[in-house]
Amino acid sequence: MKVVVYGTNSSIGFIRYINDFSSIPTMNEQWQQIRRHFENYEFTIVATRGAASHLVDYDENKMEKAPDGVKLIILPPSAEADTYVEAIRKEAPSIAIAASYFGGALDWETLKDALIAEELRAVGIRAVSNSMFAAETFFDKWTTHRVLTEKGFPVAKATHIPAVYQKIAKENPALFSNVYLDLAFHRIRQMEFPVIIKASSTSGSSGIFVAKDFESAKENILSREELADLIIEEMLKGEQFGTEIHGTKGNYTILPPFKCTVDEQGVLDTRHKIKYGPITDEKYRIEELRSMLRRLAEEMGIEGCAQVDLAFDGDKWSIIEVNPRLSGMTAASAALESRYALEVVIESCLDKGINYDAPKIMEKCIAFGTPVQSLDELYEMKNEPHIKYMEKGSPAFGMADTKNYAATVILGGFATFEEMADEMERLHKKYPNVIGERAVADAKMAAENQ
């Protein structure tokens, strides 16, 4: 069987990121494991130049290297969907699998993935990608809110301020009153504080503001200079989690969630990104959550991979957002099964008959981000027995010393959270410039609470 795996990108931000990117194990090593599992399959990668670090390795000149035994087709960053379709069609594959990562400021690569998949199906090629409905819905946070509300999924109370009504009031001197803002402020005043204010179509936690009262919310909205649709939503109470949906219609794996750390404002901690799991304690109503997410997958047309951010208030689950693509959560969830992120996506799309939907077969793991002062120490740590995956990126964002790098480390293979906490403390003493006290403290907290 001939398989094409394709990934798209539209942002220079992601291309810049790979200038200092490397992973352990390398993508070549990951591909060799995939090829061992699929000995009778022939693989081709179709991707954008400079934006395929989740698919291939790079040489010393920052050029893509084809994995051993895998064909590589690299398209220019400006390649349109039709260019992808033609390149894939020429390969005459039995199946094409979308495998894009986040693209930068606008999280819309999944739209292009879905468009390519629809065009491929039109010429008779089987393509696995999240549906266009899912892509259009989850690209925009306000659309996500509306659709999930209409379908009966639990989400935060929210309202919306389109950019057009901010722009028209600023640019039209004939308007001396902004009626739409009056309406929006009326709705915000009725919300329970704190509320979260963010652009409706940005990636991740970019540009988030937490307003503790109405006056600070109003001030933030009026002071924003960028013209972007805004969504204002009540901050969900309780603990925050993340999980993944893998597979195809009628054949889904719904993973138990990871517990995620939050920052001082109560939103996901994007700096340290500490998460651990799987969380299977019955007090979290895990089977109820998995049932809800299976319905979400079926009704939205999830195909391949989707990441879901969640909140649990002690009684019920709520959905924060959905990202229908590969994410940092994919690598962490794959570690529960001693697999790699790309391996998970490919196996899920090829309907391989392994039951990963049983929590009892999953090992405990922890994933965290860290600014690394010593690359030698980071690379030395790769031989530790519980290291499942590591990656190094560009100099850590927000740090004055650009000699520091942003790294992600995933440890797994633990039978219990206590064992995980003990190993984290041991590694902290041995590699203090990689594993910080914050990650050790969270590992101990996991052991105490589970």
C-alpha cells in the first residue's frame, strides 16, 4: 500500500522556529519504527519548506532530509492547495493522511488540510483529514462556542465583538455612539467575573487578558489597537485538563485526560506547559467525559487527531477549545502508549487493530516545557531510561538571555505517579539546568492527589 502523509503551513513564525529545532529520537528514528510496523507500506511525505520539523529532520544547512526509505516532496511556503493536490495525485497513493502542526499566529492549517482532502476525494483518492466542518468551526473560537452550544456541549458563557464594529466606529466620524459596544458591555456586565478576553482566531494563549471586574474588561477592550474579532467568556471554574481524540469515524480512541498546570491568572501555563496523566480516578467521571468526546468526534467529523482543552469543576466537564491537528499534547498522549506523535496519527488513520482505548494498558507520564541553559545537559539526559521524547526549539520566548532555548521533555513508563515523582526528583538533582523545581513539585503533587 502506498501512503502519502502531508503537512501544510502558512506562517513564517513556524519556519523561523525550526532554525534551532531538533528532536530525540530524531524523526528518522521515528519513521523507522513506523516502517517496522508497516513493512508492506510505501511512504511519501509532502510538506512545506521550512515547516516540517514534526515530519523530517534538517541538515546543517537547515534543509529537509528525507527519512531512510521514505520519499520526500518539498513544496514552497507559498504553495496553494491545488499544488498539494497535484503533487499527491502524481504519487497515486492508496490513502493520503493530513498531519499538520500549529502554524503560528493563526491556527488555520487544518482548513487547508481539509480543503486538500476534499479535492483528493474528488479525484478518487482516499484522504483522511478532519472534516471541513470541524476545521471551520474550531479555527474560530466564537464559531466554536456557537456550534458547541447548539449541539448541547458544555462551554463557558460568552459574547462576541466583531472587528468590523470596532473599526467602523473609529473610522466614521458621523458615528458618535457605538451601539454594538453598548450591547457587548451590557452582556459582559451580566457575566460572572473573572472573564477572559482574547482574539477569536489566534493560536493558543496569545493575547489573553483576564479581567477581574467589569471596569478592567471594558478598559482592555477599548485600549486594544489590533483590529480582531474578540471573544469574552467567563473563566471556567475548577481544574484544567487536556486530552486527545485519535482515529476515524466509528473507530475512535478517546484518551483519559492529562492534568495541566495553570499560571497565576488561572489560565493554561504556556511557559512551563506541565501536564501529567493519565487521570483515571473515578471522581473525575472519566467515562462520562470519554462518552461526551466520542459524540463530539462523531458529530464534528474528527478524522486523524484532535486535541481538546477541558475544565472540571468537581461535578461536570466543560470544553474550553478544540484543536483538530497535531499538538504538543499529541506527543504527551503518545507517551502513555510508548509511541510517538506521528506514529499515533498514521496508525489511527490506517485503522491498525490495536486497542489503545483501554486506560489500564497506559503508563503514567509527565511532559513539561523548560528554558534550557545547558544543551550538553539536555542531550546527556537522553539516555535516561524514562525519557520518551525531547525537543529543542528557538531561544525561549520572553527571555532576555537569548542563549537559553525552549525545550520540551516527556518522561514515561511509570507504573504509578509515586514512581514518577521519585524519578523526577532524582533527575532534578542530576540535571538541574533542565528539570526545574516547578516540574518536580507538580510531579509530587500528582503523586499525593492520585
